[in-house]
Amino acid sequence: MNMDHREAMELFSAYQDGDVTAEERASLEAHLAQCAACAQEWQRFREMVSSLSGLLPITPPVDTVVQVKQKIRRRSAGRFFNTDNSLSTRFGVVSFTLILAFMLGYLLLQAVSEISVFEASAPLDIPPVRDSATDIDIDTDSGRLVDTGRHHTDTEGDAAQRQVK
Amino acid sequence: MTSREERHIQRLKQRDPAAFEELVRAHQTPIFNMLYRMLGNREEAEDLLQEVFVAVFKQIDGFRGEASLTTWIYRIATNHCINRQKYNRRRAQHASESWDANHSAGAEAMPSPFPQPDEALEGARMERRLQIAISELDEEQRIVLVLRDIQNLSYEEIEQVVGVPGGTVKSRLHRARMALKEKLTRGEG
């Protein structure tokens, strides 16, 4: 089948995508082989499509996920993506409270057990109270009070003094 | 659809935050590129990218698995693009005016669209030329061109995204490619 310029160019897109019949392909290739103008157009067409597919991808903003979540949170009045009510936050608060309670309980138990051990293992070493005082004299040389080591006993003089009182 | 995808969709429908994060991370780059090529403006593409995922979150219950999840997200993104461009048109904002020059730093004004081999594909310059020409295409043509030639979707996937028969997709694509070639050729002279 012979084709003209217009028919040839009508097939460019399908030919580019491999979407032509064997007959169309043969006719177009025969036309391009003998028509310099169409061959040049085809060359430009091919280069253009190749340039489009060769465009480098553009990177979206790194905070897209965060921005989208914030937008949803605002528009849902905090129903979604609300960090204060999120499961992880609630879990964190509960965990913290439990740990704090456990630590306080542990400290309390420690304190109680330390008091018990102290009482059981270290009785107070209080010297026995003497049932009578020792006599004290005055050292005439130095003028200081001196414990004589002798136990004071009730004398007749003491009893007479109590009676006077 | 694999059982893993089914489980993921189930988690999305239960509004599982981790599943949603996974979805955004997996699809943000292709969807962002599609939006950028359609709009030609990075800021606007960034804003619309967020809106697309907000819509996905809201509408996930309506996903019935007739198409793939990726195709479904592309459809949402396409609809957002169309709406945004309508809005922009109302504000008399021409697409080529909003081309983001920041993206192609160092680009010069309209050099030859078909460079000689010794200067072939100087990244930023070629990209700028292409982006301007894409922005000037008719909206219907631009969508199929971006989905097919940049995003590399199949005809079948484009049918599902755009919601038109395969024959219409092919004819729109052909017209889009020829129109783009003409624009680039005109820019050469």
C-alpha cells in the first residue's frame, strides 16, 4: 500500500508504541525510506518522545507525610493523627504512670524493711541506770569536782534535812 | 490485586496511620511529578500533592478495587489538576506564566528544540523547552501525554484514569504528540 505524507504522519504515534499492524508497519517503513521530509519529521517525533520519557524525576518535599497528616488533623478537628490522643501516646502515659507507681511502691517497701531490720538486729545499748549516785568531792588542790566512785547512801544528816523541808 | 495489597487497603479503610504513611511514601514521587508536569509550577504541585493525599484519606472507603490503587490515586490527582486549572483560568493565570524558573536554573530563552548531537540533551534547557510546550497543550491532550510519555502508564491504565475508551486515549495522545512536536519546531525558528 502506498501512503502519502499525511497518512504516514497519522501512524507515527501508533508506530512509536508498536501499535500497528504488520501491513501498516511495512507501508510506513517503505514511505520513510523514500520520503526525506517524512523521515525528518519521524526523527523529530522520535527524539521528542524520547526526551519526554528521559525527563528526570523531581523529588517531592521531604516533609510531605508530615504536612499531609497535619492537614488531615486540622480538617478533622483532631479526630485523626492527633498525637495527644494517639494510641502510642496513651500507651506511653499509661506505661510511665505504671513505672512511677512501681518505683514508689518499691521505695516504700525498702524503707519499711530497713526499719524492721534495724529494730531486730541493733537493740539500743543503753547503760543500766544506777540505783544510787556516787559521791562527788572537791579536790582541794585543783578545785575540780571529783567522782569518788563511792555509792552515796542515805545518812542521818540526809534524813534530818528532808524532815526540815 | 495481591493479598498484601488487599491487607494494606483494609488497613487504610480502618484509618491505620502507619498504612497511610506507607501509601504516601510509596506514591508521592510519581504523583508529584505528574502534578508538576501538568501545572508547570512547583509550589502549586506541592500544595496539590497534599490535597490529593487528603482526598485519598477521605475517599478510601469508596475504593472498590476495580482499578489498581495507583490508578485510583492518579484519577484523584487528575481531577484535582483539572479543578485547579479551572480555578487558575478564572483568575486569568496563564499556565506558561506560572512556569517555575527556579526548577531549571540556568535555562535560556527558547534555544533550538532539536539540538545537534554535540549539544544533545542539555538537561535543564531541554526540560524548560519541553515544559513550556507541554503547558501550552490543550488540557485533555496534556493529561494523556503526561500519563503516557512521562509517567509511563499503559493505555489501559490511562483509560481508567481519564475514564474514556482506549480509542479516544490513542487519538488524544497522537494529537498531543504532534502538537508538541509542532510547538517545539516553531520554537526552533
